[in-house]
Amino acid sequence: MKPTIGWIGLGNMGKPMAQNLVNAGYQLWVHNRTAEKANFLVEQGAQYAETSKVVGEKSDIIITILSNASALQDIYHGDAGLLSGVDSSKIVIDMSTIGHEAALNLAGQLSSKQVRFVDAPVSGLSETGGSCQLVILAGGETEVVNICRPIFDVLGKETLHFGKNGSGSQAKLVVNLLLGITMQGIAESLILAEKMGLDRELVIKMMTESAVNTPMLGAKTNAIMDESFPPAFALKWMEKDLNLVMETAKALESSLPLAANAAATYTSAIARGKGDLDVAAIFLHIKELSEK
């Protein structure tokens, strides 16, 4: 018998992930700060919970995927918070990108109630209809991660278990650092090419046929060609993650010059109004800077 799943967070990533669980026959209790965003799931049989406490009470495994650590704390605490609705029979999975220390903080809060916890942020693209291309980066006890694997198998194409609580969140910062640098590298290469008078489409074709091709380029080619950047992964979240990287690097006394440059570039893009656009809008930001 499949466990009942609680789901909190229906943003760009959470919405298609929750949909895939419904498609796979899981019973869901869902909660979202904007309740209307859950209507599409309720119409398919999911139950709406007015509070995160009810999600905890009604579900065997609770999954959260929110924008940042502050948003998570908001749904954890208070008389109607998640912590007041869970007990030692529950498992909580957090799939947000919040960093190592915040993940350990969640683990500690849940441990005080003997609730098992897995930090499992995701990397990749999430789509509905069973076509998820996510890699799940798990941190937690092996036994607990294994209990969750059937759910992870619905949500993504692969689950990588990095070790104890917090290690999944560490891995997510590593891969998002590379993502941010890669997107900026693509943008700078294309801007240089255009300054030289080279055709943008032909340069992109050259890149895709070369040793430096990346799925990121394929995913963002249309956006760059059209200079239209509806947010699949908002630039402001990339900036948040790069700042988490820099905080971590400082704590570890690690020098990351490319990371520092990328963090500054994305922060600058937000200051120029690009935060709510897709991460690929870093191309537009650098293009504007080059036109001065």
C-alpha cells in the first residue's frame, strides 16, 4: 500500500512534481500559501489542507519545496505549523535549496520530535506527465532514504545518496555553482561573438557541436534567440544560491574567484530589474552592459 504524501509548496518546481505523484496514484494532502494554486490537484483527487499542521497529521511522508529557509521556518512554527502536526511515525523530506546549515537546523528541529528527515534538493528540469528529468540529491540515514526511494523514482530519473543530513544540500550548492557559472559563460561568449559581428544562431550551433556543449545551452537556446525569458528557474533564485555558495566558501576558507564574479554579476542583474526573469536573462543583462 502506498503511503499518503503531504506536499507543501507549489511553485515552478513543486507543481509538476506534485502532479507526477498524483499521476502515479499517490494520495496527496497539499498546502500552499496561495491556496488557489492547489486547485488543479484537488480537481484530480488531492485533499487540500488549510494549514501545514493538517498536512503533517494526515500524511505518512511530508515533502516541502519552498523558496528559501525563511519560508520553511514560517510553515514549521506556530500552533498551525508543521512541527505541531508530526510525530515519530512520520518522515519529512525537504527538497528546497537552503544550504547545509539550514538543512541541519531542520533536521535538529524534527529530531526533537523523533521525526525522520531527508534533505533532498533536486537538479534539472521538472515536467508533468511522467517526464521528470530531475536528479535527486539526498542526505540522510540510508534506511530512511531507501524508504523514500519509490517516491523519488516518480519524481526524478536518479537519486544520489551523498551521506548524512545536510550532504544533499551541500551537493546542490556544488551543482548550482556550476550552473550559474555556465550560464554566465554562455552569455559572455555570445556577447563577444556578436561584438565581432558573428551570427548568434550560427555561434550557438558551433557551441552545440563542440566539446563544450551543455544541456543548459540546448534548454535556453530559444530564450536567448528570442530574448524572451519567462522564468523556469528565476534569476533571483540563482543569485540566492550563489550567495549561499559564497557564505559556505568563506566558512571553509576556500577561494572561489569564478563564484565570486558570478555572484556579483547576478546581484547586478537583480539591481537592474532582471530578478523575476529566467536565469538565462543573465545574457540580456550582460548585453545591456556591453552596449554602454
